[in-house]
Amino acid sequence: MSSPKRPGIRHRLGLVCLILLVAGACGNRDAVTLDVSATEWQFTPGVWSVLAGMTIEVKFTNTGNMTHEWTLVGTIVESEADYDPALVLFTTGLIKPGDTFRGRFTSPAAGTYTVGCFIPSHFDQGMRAVLRVTD
């Protein structure tokens, strides 16, 4: 009697491909880094897109000459007068010129959110951006 055949290389490669295909279809919601720089009066980049429920690491570098912050608000803010600190989802706090801050948060539900520097007059002078979150 002959012994049973071991799976061939084609079988093993097919299995590996199937595992990778299934893993890829699930998407990567583990983590993403937003590399942000701030100067007078803008954030670079000005728009970020992420998936809901992801761990987001913000690497915020203040390349300007003034103190700035990166604050995510749970709504759309049109002007500093609309800003409500009770709706803050994440903030870097005040970051001095030349300093870098790293922090993490979990991205909120799908929607469009305002990011801004809410030091008086900074937002209205253009320190605003958008975080787009999709499912």
C-alpha cells in the first residue's frame, strides 16, 4: 500500500492566496497615522479620509512661529463663534513652535468633521481642515 499524498505546492499556494484574499476583503481598520504640519494660517494637508472605528495616530508638527493646536470637533464649524468645546473629540493641546505632538484616538462614526486651531483668531484666519470618515 502506498502512503497518502501530501498536498502539493499548488494546493498550499492556493490556500495561502485564499487566506490573503479573505484578509484583504476585511480591510485594515487597525491604525493609520495622520502626519500634520501647522503654520500660520493653515494645516497641511487640509483634508484627511479615514474609516470609522480606526485607531488614528496624529503626528502634529508645529512649523510655524506661533503656538497652534489640532482639535477635532464632532460637528461642522463655520466660524470661531460656532465652536463649542463640549463637542471636542480629540485635541493636541497647545503646541509651541518647532515642537511635535503624537497622540491617538478612535475615529468617530461616518461623517464630515471640522478640525481647527481654536486659539483666538486662528480658525477664522484659515486654520481649519476636514476629517472625512467613511464606513
